[in-house]
Amino acid sequence: MTTLLSVEDLHVSYGKMEAVSGVSLDMQAGQIVTVIGPNGAGKTTLLSALMGLLPCKGRSRYESDDLTALSTEERVRRGICLVPERRELFSDMTVADNLILGAYTRWRERRAVQADLDEVFRRFPKLAERRRQLAGTLSGGEQQMLALGRALMAKPRLLLLDEPSLGLAPLIVREIFRIVVGLRELGVSILLVEQNARAALETADFGYVLETGCVVHSGPAAGLAHDPRVIASYLGGKVEPSS
Ligand SMILES: Nc1ncnc2c1ncn2[C@@H]1O[C@H](COP(=O)(O)OP(=O)(O)OP(=O)(O)O)[C@@H](O)[C@H]1O
Ligand SMILES: [Mg+2]
């Protein structure tokens, strides 16, 4: 396996307040890696820093390059794509136009963009049915699908997903995570930030637990899902007293 992303001792601050305090993480190409943790743990801050949207200290490498030397635009061109927590769709534009805007870095390749649009509509039949509907009138689940579809239009190699399950009913959450697994099969590597620890650990290959800016546990996702400390804090289970 090849290492796609390697972050070492990352620190991110808002003024005097440090929100990410020495995080290290690794991602292999083709993996789904999840970062779970409670409100305010620093998950969104971590993704913003990886996108180059916030200044940070520490070392990070993407493929064989120093990530910190790349501007946000260069990161986008290199295939890093963020699907933000609030989805940030263009609500007064149609589903189809939102998707086409996802390919803005490739606007010269009209034929390829059209083919990709057809592929996204094949993958998300619900979006195809609603291609002329305004994005702002979609349901929450459909908006999340549109956000994922728009990200796919950028031909990402590394997708940073910020709480794709936020505000969605359990059945839709399952559908969204099935889509995420489908993206891995396409060869996209995924860094999945989630508060829904159960769904995230069922989906991911490897996981990190972030609390107040620090990684407190990490390991293969299946192992974390059976770790009594993770169960007690994040999976709503009881830890049996050891005798
Ligand atoms: N722009 C900002 N200015 C100052 N403090 C901020 C800013 N953004 C986030 N913070 C603080 O940084 C800490 C981490 O926030 P962050 O949004 O990264 O958490 P999170 O893990 O994504 O939480 P949630 O699960 O609620 O989305 C919090 O204490 C938050 O109040
Ligand atoms: Mg967040």
C-alpha cells in the first residue's frame, strides 16, 4: 500500500485558542479513514487545515510532496476535495448546474465533463430525476447526495467529508455511507469526519478518535468498534466490569 497522506504533529489555533494540538495521522491510498469525536473536538478545523484554509504548524505530506507548500488551489488541482459540513450548495441554481460547477477546474474539457455528469446521474438516480430542481428545494439527504456528486465532478483523489450524516434520518445515513463505500471502489480515498461513530466505524478501514484537539485512540476501525473505551464514550454501550 502507498501512503497518500501523512500528517505529523499538526497544530491549528484560532488566536490564542489551540483547536488541534499535535495531531498525527496516516492514510493509505484507497482507504476510508475516519476521524470521530464530539462537538468541538477539532474535526472541522483539521479538515480546513488540510485544505489549506487555515494556517497550521507541523509536517504533512500528500503523495510525495510537502502539503504545506501547496496553496488551496494547488491542493484542489492535485485532487483534494472538501465536502463541508454545511454542504454549501448554490441553492438558487439547479441540481445540474451545481454539478457542472463542481468541475470548474476542468471547464475546458466539455465532453469529459458531460460524460462525468452522466456518470453522476447514473450513480445518483435521485439527482437525475431532479436535475432541473433548485438545489435549495432538495431534502437534506438529496442535498448531501448533491454535495457528494458535485465533489465527484472534480475527479478527486482524496475526498474530505465533514459529517455527511449530519441531520439525516438513519435510513438515509445508511444510503449515504453505502455511496461512500462505492466511492472507495472507484479508487477515491476518503477522510471521513463524523459524530455518528457507529456508522463511521462500520464503513471505515481505519479510525482515529479526536478529543479536545488530540488523538486519544486509533486503530483499525473494526478494532475501535470493539474497544470498551470507545464503546462507552461513543457507541452508547455499557462496559462490563472486569472481574
Ligand atoms: N473561526 C473560529 N474562531 C474561533 N474558534 C473557533 C473557530 N472555529 C472553531 N473554533 C473552535 O475550535 C474548536 C474546534 O471546533 P471545530 O469546529 O473544529 O470542532 P468539530 O469537532 O468540527 O465540532 P462539531 O462536531 O460540532 O462540528 C471549538 O472549540 C470551536 O469553538
Ligand atoms: Mg465540525
